[in-house]
Amino acid sequence: MNEIREIKLKRIRMRSWRRGTKEMDLILGGFSDFKLDSLSDSELSVYDKLLDENDNDLYTWCSGQVNAPSIYESLLNIIMKN
């Protein structure tokens, strides 16, 4: 699907704030508000895929309790630096 970047950003921002847990709403929603525009197209695609993951898994990856799959490691480092 060839989605216009502006529309993709709006969709992803909404998905970032509408998670299953408040913790992930705050982590991903805050990130999307301040840093989403600076991601490259390839990083944005990985972030979009990350949003399909379970919130419990995401939280353990973000908190460092469990190592994230390699596809997400660099992106999660960017997210958690903010």
C-alpha cells in the first residue's frame, strides 16, 4: 500500500496513543508527538510494524527486562532516549 506520508503519520500517531496499556500510551504516544516526523521512511515502516506487537511484550522490551527482537532494537533505543 502506497500511503501518503502525512496520512501515515496521522494514522501511526493515533495508534501510538491508543494502546492497550496506559504505560505504552505514554511511552509511544509521547514519542510519536515529538519524534515521529524525524524518522526515515524505513524507520517509520519498522515503527508501524512495532505497533502490531503486544503491549506487554513492548513494555518488557522498553524497560530492558527482555531483549527486543533485532528488527526493533535500534528503534527502541531511539524511543527510550526521549
